[in-house]
Amino acid sequence: MSSKKDMRRADLIVPYVEPPAEKSEVDMAGTLSSTLPMVAIVTRNKMLGWCAVVFALQTFLGETPQQKKTASTPGYFSVLMALMSLAVSYMPLFLPPAPGVGTGTAPPAAAPQ
């Protein structure tokens, strides 16, 4: 009942062509240069502040014209943010905290009425 003859025509065969992949390259240096200053500010860690400055400078100096077009913030913004994080981490050296004022978790001392 069924014929064993192949009914497909060779002239109608369209070869498979993979569609071009979208350029969604993850920029890890850019990610580090934008998040590391925030971590350094929160932790006031001097080493993280210096790492943030180095990563931000590397990202700023290695920026391509295509990255400049598609970036949400300019490259010098990450450098300024990294310098600010470094300044915040060294702030206790120049502006020491007032004596007796702390950020401890203990309740305040009882005051007479």
C-alpha cells in the first residue's frame, strides 16, 4: 500500500543556518568597577577601596567606543565612585569619631530622672 519511493525533492531542501547570537557579553570588569566601591563604602575596608580604584581605572582606560555608546553611565563616574569609596574608608583617620559615641548594640546607660 505504501510506496518505498522517497517523495521529497532535493531542489527544495533548505540547509539549516543557525541564527546569529545576540551580543550579550557580560562585562565582569564593569560589574566589579561599579559594585566594588559600594562594598568598600559599606564595609569601610581600605583594601577593597584600593581594589575598586584599580578596577575602575582599568575599566575606564580599556573602554571601547562601542561600550561608551551602550553604557548606562560614563566611565569616569565609576572612577569617581571608587575614589569616593577610598575617601570614605580613610575618613576615620582624618575625622576620628567622638569619644564615647559608638555604634554598639548595647542599650544606653540609665539616666537619672
